[in-house]
Amino acid sequence: MDKIHPSEITPERLYFSRRKFLAGLGLFAASTVITSACKLGGKEPGPGGFCDSAQAGATTDELGAGLTACNDIINYNNYYEFTLEKTGVAELARDFKTSPWTVEVGGLVKNPRSLTVDELIRKYAPEERIYRLRCVEAWSMVIPWLGFPLGKLLKDVVPDAKAKYVRFTGVHDPKNMPGQQDRYFPWPYIEGLRLDEAMHDLSILATGLYGKPLPVQDGAPIRLVVPWKYGFKSIKDIVRIDLVEDMPDSFWMSASPNEYGFYANVNPEVPHPRWSQSSERRIGEASRRPTLPFNGYGEQVAALYAGMDLRKFF
Amino acid sequence: MRFIRTHGLAVLAHLLALLPLMVLLWDFAQGQLTANPIREVQLRTGKQALLLLMASLACRPFYIITGIRQVLPLRRISGLYAFLYVSLHFLNFLVVDYRFDFPLIREDLFEKRYAVVGFAAFLVLLPLAVTATAGWMRRLGKNWKRLHRLVYLAAVLAIVHFLWQTKIDFRRPLVYGAILVLLLVIRIPAVSEAVSRPRRWLAKRQRGRSAEARPESRFYP
């Protein structure tokens, strides 16, 4: 394989497809056997079981849109720490250990704390929040998270007067996260919020979804959820939360400064430099939906940005 | 046996080019096109179109380097299949994804330069696909070759389309782009001359040798 001939490129891809096709045939044969065997037992094989006992307090969000199927939420993930392939994350994340897990909360605060996720859950009693999640790639979901307001935690550590921003750091574990072995990206994942955004009641730290602890592929054991911003702001697998004076440089700002800004508010009027944000595909639906300003949370959050040019502060 | 010798490569090319479509249909029937099937179809057909277009462009370089003439007819086969996948790609965008919602498409096109470039590539390929028949070849004469040089433009547009729609990891489109540059550079006469020199030298030497070993061949050619 030291020399790749250009004309070999297509055959390789086609061989791969053929292999997949043959694997498919094999799988078909195998699944026929298994399903007939299971019918005898009277039970369908479940995919990992997480969704078997999925539960949510409502079937729609406040706008009447149905929840995204549990199976889609746990099998369609952007999680570059594992892989760039959305459908490959679940498998690669399966054996990732998320317990014990400690979150350091520090920086410009009076009471820096080091808390395990169990302690956080006991202390802040996560509740269900059904939020729309709008990916910058123009697809979206409706997800019943379990979480607690980030502001509660921040109040307890007492930010200094100098603190203006909150910086979140994801775990750096290239040994167990194959995607982090790829030096193309500025690991670890960093995200940030302005302090007033972080204190807003809609901003939560999520520890579960569909009534159960978060699956690894969705950011276990603890992640941020800021529903009026593009999904990449909602950093997964948090290990550090720091109050800081200056605007943090996020993962996406470092990776591509011209295309991803600090605010990243969902805004149909402000396109990504290379694609439109005016509509989106809701996962599970066939037709496109118009994208709503602030992802439909404008009433609650638009005031945070009063007087700001949202084209400039994208 | 003769059929296999004369048509084997072409049959193989047809099968290989159709396989991804079969796999796509299979996965569709099985509901295995991820949680976002429209996007998955778009990604797969686009990738396949680009690969086949590059395969089509790789035939002549392959011939230049190896002297194997039999690959030349594969240009048309892969080119036409590339157009098939491009058409599916375009129809998936127009019909399935945007459902002929022209106001939305127009608005989106202004903000999606990659879509504009992709559409341009489709338009460039359209006359090439139409004139891919022997009849058109005859009718157009010399101009047929000129017209079909547009495939270089289509390939460049396709790479730009690929690059611009990429979210962040530009390595793959850049590798494709580099391969395309190679495939185009080999076509420069001086370069083809240079890369085919070892082959021609080898062939010449072989002829000389066999002539030495079997002098009678000189008498019974």
C-alpha cells in the first residue's frame, strides 16, 4: 500500500460497497434466522435496550412538535471526540467510562468546588426540560433532557465581580476517545457563555434524557444544553467550569474563526458563510421546517442581546 | 470466453458502478439510512458521482502509464454512471428535500454557494451525457472531443462543491482535489510523454530481445 495509484480509488470504494452489500446479505440471512428464533420466544431483539424503558413527561414541546424518537437521539450524534461519523459514535462510545466523574468549578469565584456528578445530581435534583436542539448543519431534534439550571451551581460558587464569562472544558482522553487522537482538531473541546447567558434559566447542565442517565454518545455524564444556540455550543462530557474575565476561545472558533462565532445564536437571518440557516430538517420528518429566531426561545432570551448587531456577533 | 475477453471489463464496470445504488436501495428498504435519510442519500449519491467522474478521468492516465488500451472504453461507462448519480443527487435535492419549493430554493441558493457550483457541474455534464452516443460522436465530428473536454471543468466544479459543503475537516476534499490535479497534469503532452517513456522503452527492449532469441520471427512475422 505504499503507492496509491489514482485509478485504484474507485475500485477500492466499490469493493468496500460490495463488502457492505455482501455483509448486508449475510446480515439479512442471519436476521431472518434470529427473528424467526425470537418469534418463537415471543420477543423482538432491542437495540441496546436504552430506549426500551424510555419515558418522558410529555409527547410534544411547547409548540406542539413531537419528541424525536429515542433511537434517533442515541444513534445520530455529532461527537468528534469519538468520530466524525454521526452513526458511528454510539458503537465507539459504548465502553467509555463516565463514572466516577468529577467536575471542577473554579476560576474567578469565591468558593471553588470539586463535585462528582452524583453529588451534583443529589444537590440540584435534575428535572425534565423538553428542548429543541438545532444543529448548525440545519437539522434539529426535540429532546426531553433531565437537567438543572446552570445558574444554581454558579450562584453557589459565588462569581467575583470581575467574572464576565464562563468557560467549559470537555474531557481530554485520547486513549479512550479515538477522535481525540486526530491532531487536526484543537482538543480538548472548549465552549463558553457570557455570564448572563449562563445564568439564564433556560441554560441547563443535563445529566439524562428520556428519563434515564445520559448515554455516552449524548454527552454523559454531564453536558451543557443551551437551546437557543446551535448545538455545538452545548458542550458534552464537561470536566471543568471556570469563571473568567475575557471571552474564551471555543473549539469551533479555534478550528474555523471565520465561520463560527462566540454567540452562535440560532438565527435564520444570519447564514453560515457557506450555507443557509433559514430552514431545517427535523429528524423523523420528511419536509423542511422554517428555522425560528433563537430557535423559538426569542421571548425568553432576545433581551440578552438588545442593541447588539447579531450579524456582527454571530 | 471471447465474450469475457472483449466485454469482461465493461461488464465488471457496470456491476461496480451499479452496486452502490443497489446498496442504497437495500439500505432504504431496510430503514438503514440513519436518522436523516435524505441527507444520507445526498451524501452517498454525491460521493459516488464524484468517484465515478474521477474514475472516468483516470482511464487515460492509466492507459498512458500502462499502455493498456482496454480501459479506454470505461471512460464513457463511468462518465455516464457519474451522471446517473449526479442526477439522483440533484433530484433528491429538488424533489425529496426541497419539494419544488422554489422560493426556498432560490433563497437558499444565494446563501449556499456550494449548491450553485454543484448545479453548475450538473449543467456542464448534461450535454456530455446526451452526446455520449456513437451517433452524436459522428454528427459532432471534431467538436465532439472539444465538447467533452468540459468534463475537466465539471470535475473541478465537483471538487469545489465537495470542499465548500464540508463543515470542518477539509482533508478529504483536498486529497480528492490533489488526485484530480494529478489526473489533469498527466494529460499535458510533455508530461504524458515523460510518464510513458519507461513503458515505451521497456516495450522496445522486449521487442529487441524476442527478435534476438527467435531470429526466425524476422522471417515469419
